[in-house]
Amino acid sequence: MKHGFLDQYSDRDSFIHRLDPRTKFIISFLFILVVVLTPPDSWLVYMLYAALMAGLLLVGKLPAGYVLKRSLIIMPFVLLIALFIPFFKEGEVAGSYNMWLWQVTVTYSGLQVLVNIVIKSWLSILSLIWLTSTTKLPHLLRGLEKVRLPRVMVMILSFMYRYLFIVVDEAMRMKQARDSRNFGGGRRWQVTTIGNMIGTLFIRSYERGERVYVAMAARGFDGHIRTLNHLSFRVADAYFGIGGILVLTLISLFTFLF
């Protein structure tokens, strides 16, 4: 697994890439916050948020195909959770259907909630893609630590980034070893084999984590991330931060005008 999977385009040179990670994190957090708080029927406001995010992605020199593909990977999980809302939300009936022994009813208010969840989730995902694709993850973690995010959470993200690729490579080697031994048999045999692989992978990951912890503790690790690169808040960060807050505020005001 390629190590640059999470921040594949973070090494590009653009105005967005040169901003301080703290600035981009704060703007991304505020963007998600105002999107989530937007009323359900504010379609013009959603379009303005989408236009704003499209502009940020364009300035960040991120390929449209990459952004679209990455965002669509997450959407099935959102739909899996929100797909049942139209059937349980009370309101005006949009349709009634017979499914085996049950009769299910879809309401207009439920469909509206479903559409809003999809739109808000997609805009939020785009914001996170913009943040992670224009910032090297070690720098982003350093910025999260500087904005006083809980140290435990920062450390979990740091170790996830460092060892996710190792665990995936370990799983791929196990799969290759399984296939080289002519993986076949009945469905029950296949499920048993895959279950054993998952258990073995868990045990190996746990033991690797124990060894890493002992090695770090022996070297005096105190939970603080130290890097050679020092973050610097510049004039461009101030302009971008103030401008981003003003734009988000103006777009939010459309909620009360339309």
C-alpha cells in the first residue's frame, strides 16, 4: 500500500498548500459547522457552500476526478445509515409499498431529511478531503496539537497513520500466502479461513503494538510529538482566515434572506 494514500497531493505547491495547518483546520471546522447548522430548505445556501468548496479545491490544485472518487467512497456508509429515515419520519405520505408481510410508508419530510443528510455529509467530506489533501499529515497532527486537541486523540491519529500501511501490507501478504495454497473448498471452509486470517492479523497487530510501546517507553517517550518543522502563522494565514470567516458568515446570512 502506498504511503501517500491519505495525503497524495500534499506535496504540490499552491497558496493553499503553503498555509499553516491550523488555519486550514479552523476554516474546515467552521465550514462543517455552518453546513450542519444550515436549515433543511436552504437550497441556495447549499449551492453557495458547494461553490465555495469547489473554489478552494481549484485553488488547491486538486484533480476533480480524485476528489469525486474519494468523496464517493464514504457516501455508501452515509446512505446505509440514512436510507431508512424516509420510512420512519412522520408527515405527509409520499408513497406506500407492500414488502412481503409489511407495508412501508415513505413521507415527504423523511425524503427531505434524507436529501439534507446526503448533501451535508458530502459537503463535509469535501472539506475534509481539501484539508487532508493539501496538508502533510505529520504537519496536520502538529497543528492539531497546537490548537489544543486532546493529546490522546492526536497520538491515536499519529499511530494510525504510521502503522495503517504496515497492517494493510501484512494482510496482503497473508492473502497472497492463502491464494498460493490454492484457496478453495466450500463456502463454510472459506469463511473459516478468512475468520482465522482476521484473528491472526489482530494478534499480530496487538503484539506489534506492545513491542512498539515498550521500545518507545525505553527511549523516554512522553506523549509529545517532536518534529523538525516548526509551524509559523503568517500574514497570508491571517488574511485567509479572516476572509474565510467573512465569506462563511455572508453565506449563512442568506438563510434569513431566502
